[in-house]
Amino acid sequence: MHIESKKLIVNKSAKEIYNFLTEVKNFKKLMPNGINKFELLNNNEFIFGLNGMPEITLIKRLEIPIEKIVFESSAEKLDFSLEASVKSLDTNKSEIQLKFNGKFNPMMVMMIKGPISKFIENLVINIPKAVQ
């Protein structure tokens, strides 16, 4: 299953957006309403829970400076990654897009595609408000 958020133009430099997203504690600011839990486990890992979803632990696995950050789920049964791509458009303007890639059986895809799509869109929409 592959889901991409819309590309969002942000009036911040790519470096500012990238630095914000590499700090895993900042993901708490991006979470939608209905968050039940957010806990920073270390500098590369956090756990969160939303209404109606199991708690998920994400681990930062890849950083390509000022371009891409990739997080992966630590749970074997929830095999997915969340990628943040940042593209510089100007000195103080950048484009951000989130991509979700998961390996799920067809039944699971039918159940989670809608909620995951909405979750990814909420995260990306909250970036401009959260980056100060």
C-alpha cells in the first residue's frame, strides 16, 4: 500500500523544515486531534496512539540532509515506513510531502487505507503551523 500526501508549499527554508522533522519530539506538534499517547523513547524513536488505532512505535532509519527523513515501524505485524521529502523552492520557501509505504494483506488495506490517508494529510497540514 502506497499513500502520498499532497505536496505542500511552506514559507520556511528546506533546512528549517528538515531540522524540525529530524527532531522526533516535534512529531507531537504534528499529531491530529484525538491523540491518546505520545512518548519520546529516545532521540530516534517515539510511540504514539490515536483513537481507534493500536499504539505505533516509529524509529528514524534514514536521513539525507535537507532532502529526506525515513521512519519505520518497529512492529513486525505493522510493516511500514513514513517518508518526509523536503524540496527547496527558494531561500525561504520549500515543498514538503509525506509518503506512506506498507506491506499489508488486501483485507487490512481495505480497513486502514482511509484512516491512514487522513492521518498522513493531517500530519502534513500541521507542519506550517508547527515549524516556528
